[in-house]
Amino acid sequence: MTQDTLSAFFGWLTVLHLGLFTLSAVLMLLMQDWAAGLHARMFGLAPADVSLTNYRWLGTYKLLILTTALGPWAALQLI
């Protein structure tokens, strides 16, 4: 693969991941009570625990985006 192909791949991968992250964050903000209640009933957790788990998941996903998509794209742009 050429550098341009890899750069385009990681660029679009970053855009895709950031779009999915944004959609997830917005949906969690808009439907927080409903989703927390649903998952609390499904898994026998307190709604506060579900909200904390969702918050941790978003943070972990953000780090995953930075290390597997945005980081390689930025490194290829510097070359």
C-alpha cells in the first residue's frame, strides 16, 4: 500500500469513528433516563451504575479512536 492510500484509509476511519462516537454521546444525553432504566432492569443494576458504565464506555471508545485511527492518520500526515 502507498502512503496516500493508508492516509486516506485512516482519515476515513477517523471520520467514521468520530461520527459514531458523536451519535452515541448525543443519544446517551437525550435518552439517558430511558436507557439507564432499560439496562438497569435487564442486568439488575442501579440506574446510577448504568450511567457510570456508559460514561466509562464513551471514555474508553474515545481513547480507542485516538490510538487506532487518529494517531496513525496524524503520523502519516507528518511524514
